[in-house]
Amino acid sequence: MKILVGDIGGTNTRLLYTEMNDAVCDNVYEQSYPSQNFNSLIEVINQFFLDYEFIDSIDAACFAMLSQAAIAAKGFSYSYIDGGY
């Protein structure tokens, strides 16, 4: 199973990709991006896939995100997270 994990913060967005086989995680790749450099979470994920070209798909994803109050305090809106949809 190919898994994408993210920690979405006001300062940085951290993404991690791993392949789980028989309860063992292999091929772990991790990158941190300044959240202010992107307009949406989708843009960050697209950049991650460009940085690691060999990742062609994922089977599952899990993200930890700031609360609405924390996002507002940092000057962001939920459009960063949902891409404005």
C-alpha cells in the first residue's frame, strides 16, 4: 500500500511517502515545504510528487491540520487546505 502522510502547519507543510508491505514501511521519503510559498495544499502535494518523480500514485492519505482558530491567527484561510473548492 502506498501512503501519503502530511502535517499541515501555518509555518511548514511536512509530507511523507511510504510503501507498506506486510506491516513494514519501506521507501520512506520526507520533505518539508514553507506553507507561505503555496496557495493550496494541492500545490504542495503536486510539488512533492514533482520532487519525487517516481511516485506515480497513492492508495491512502492522512493529514494532521491546524484548527480553524490557528489558521485564522496565522492569516491563512481554509482555501489553503481545500484548494478553494
